[in-house]
Amino acid sequence: MNVYDYAHALSKAIRASSEYRDFKKALENLEKDSAAKEMLSDFRKNQWELQQQKLSGQEISSEQEQRLSRAWEIIKLNMVIKEYLETEYRFSVMLADIQKIIGEPLEEVAALEKEKTRPEQSQSEEQQKE
């Protein structure tokens, strides 16, 4: 079996997983509930804006944080949103785990490349000291 066959088998296994099936079902339920969908979209938009504000060094007011916190408490009460977020989290954890496993060979190659360049750097550092 070649690497592409394994990739297709992995794709099939992901689709067959409970994490994928549950997430897909929760997404379908969210799509059917326009109020829940809009509520979650607004929350994520506000959350994103606050994160961008923090990253750009702007100060976040306690009122903004409280407003986001209250919105979070409200959306958690909506069972459609709650189910969606829970299944989204489980699915994303599974994908992150898979990505980590797939990335292991790249880490090995990167480590070899780093070792390969390290002696060159040491020599040039020694030459600079002289």
C-alpha cells in the first residue's frame, strides 16, 4: 500500500469516526436553527474582535470582557449551540492528534537538518571569535 492509499484510508476512517459523525450532525442541527447560528456567529465575531484588539496592544475594557462573558453564558444555555461546540471541540482534538502523528516524520527531518547546519554554525562562530 502506498502513502496515498493510506491517506485515502485515513479519510475514510475520519468519516466513519463518531467524532466526525457527531460533529456533522450537530452542524446540520445548527444550520437548521437560524437564531442559534446567528447567536454563535455574533459571539465568535465579538470574540475575534477582542482577540485582535489584545494582539494589537489595545486595552480591553472590563465592560467588553463582561459583555463577552455574559454572551458566553447565554449561548451555553442553547442546547443546539452547546452540542455543536462540544462536538466541534472533540473533532478538532482528533484532527490535531492526527496532524501531530502525521507531522512526526517532518520533525525528524527538521532535527536532521538542524544537526547538519549546527557544525557549520559552530565553525563560523569560532572563526568570528578569533
